[in-house]
Amino acid sequence: MGWFIMLAGHRTWIFEQKPVIISTGTIGGPFEANGAIPDDFDTLHADLWLGQDSYEKAHKVLFEEACQKAMEKGGIQKDQVQFIFAGDLINQITPTSFASRTIGAPYFGLFGACSTSMEGLALAAYIVNTNGAKYILTGASSHDTAVEKQFRYPTEYGGQKPPTAQWTVTGAGAALLSDSGEGPSVTSATIGRVIDMGLTDPFNMGGAMAPAAVDTIEAHLTERNIDPSYYDLIVTGDLGQIGREVSLDLFKKHGISISEEQYQDCGLMIYREGQPVLAGASGPGCSATVVYGHLLNRMKKGEFKRMLVVATGALLSPLSFQQSESIPCIAHAVSIEYGGQSSI
């Protein structure tokens, strides 16, 4: 049995075998339950503790449950999973590593900050496309109070935030990828470069990440030799209001015709009007839950056939911020298609 993978241009993979997302699992917390898309979560928790005695342990449970739900819906046992590709924001990605200990499958721990969901999907699709595995679990997660405690201030401290700040999602999304079956197909991926425009404000991640999203989207369109109109939806991970506006301005400057209706952001979909999220949502769990829940559900209903998901990440740490470093950012793009043959 042969396999095909094509490198288009410098950093875009075309997946000829079209690996299939056969099932997903999405888990959320109380703030997400009160948001705009609660029906698209498999499980919603009533509090942030999830029966644990620390937020980090609760964070681990989020990802365990997402993986368990994806396996259950995909009709497989955990010993059939060949690899896990996943990560989070907490020091040394311990919530994901500890959750992977529970599942017991061979594990690649990833750190791409909030770009991890698509970093994982791109790598998993590459492995499946080359017959390197039949079943791979990939996903990402975050927990609001665990992340706030590490990167900003414990929420109990009551630190005030500027309007450019975003709200970290308490949630986990996992996808089960296979070489065959029914579901949306992963057709290509463009890997991001680290882009640093010199911004230093950890309360304005969207503004910092926007140039990385634009760089990856432009590379994807050029290397696949397609027009933005090829996609029904181009959706970023968590640029929020500020980053979305900045990136739309950059597209205009660069002569790229992406319409405002077509260009959406997961961080602006998950919460509803009136929730105090300031510029929108963020966190690795943001794109993972919105894509693997809400967007794939809409795709399966036939609302659109082709989408490009561009997960955006700010690659800072508390230490790099304390040492007055700027914020390097990255974005990985993965195209997902369903209900129509790719014309490329």
C-alpha cells in the first residue's frame, strides 16, 4: 500500500490520503456553560475544581475526559490508540502528560501555547497520511484559574485588567484521527514561523499574535496557489477583537481579499454578549473546543464545506516576561474539508 505526501512550497504539507477526524471530545467549565455555544460541548462542569484539590489536577481531568469521550464516540478502546499529540500552558505541560499517563498510549508532548491544537492536528495528520498509525488522539486544553495563576495573577488577588486582555477558556478538545472512516478530512497544513514584532504587553496577546496569523495564512494561500475564496471559513484561534482588527488591516495592506464574514475567530465565538471577557477568549482550549465541537458540528450539518483553522500562540513564559523579553508568536494552519471533494 503506497502513501503520498507532498510538500508545497516551503512549509505546506498536502495530505493526499485525507486523514479523517472520526470523532471528537469537548469538555468545558461553568463559564463556557454560560456562553454562546454550550450545546456543542460533550460535557460541561458546574465548577472549576472537577472534584480535585487543585486547579492543575482539574486541568488534567479536562483533557482525560476529552480523550475518553473521543474514544467512546469513535468506538475504540484506549489500547488501540497508537499516539497522542497534545499540550497545554502549564509548566512543563504536566496536565497533559499526567492525563496521557492515564491513557497509556505513546505520547508526544507539544508546547505551542495556544497554537497547540493545530500543531497537534498537523503532526497527527502527517503520521496517519504516511501509514505511521491508524488511530491518533490529538488535542489541547487550558484551565482559567490555573493559567491566570501562572501567567498573570491568582484570580483571588483581584488584579484589574485592561480592555485588550482576554479570558482563558476552561476546556479541553480532543480529536481521534484515522486513515479511514466517516467524518471531516484533514487535507493540508501550513507550519508557522516564529514572528516577533517587539510587543511586550502580556495583556494584549491578540495584537501580538496577529502578524503571525497573517504570515501563515498568506504563506498557505501562496503555497497551495489558492484564493481566500476557496475556503468558506478562515478561522483564527484566539486573536480576539484586537487581533482580528489588526490582522484584517494587514490583509488589506497586503492586498489579500478576505471578507469580514468569512474571517472569524474562535475567541469571539465561545462566549456571549455580556460575559466579562474583555477582548475575547484565549487559551489552548479555546480553538480546541470551538473547532472540535461547534465548527465541526456546523460542518456536519452542511453549513460549510471547507475551513482553514489557524491556531495562534504567544510563546512567552513568566520568566521571559520578567526578563523584559518581547513576545514571540506563531500560528499553524490546517485545512479541514467535508461533504465535497477537494479540487486541489
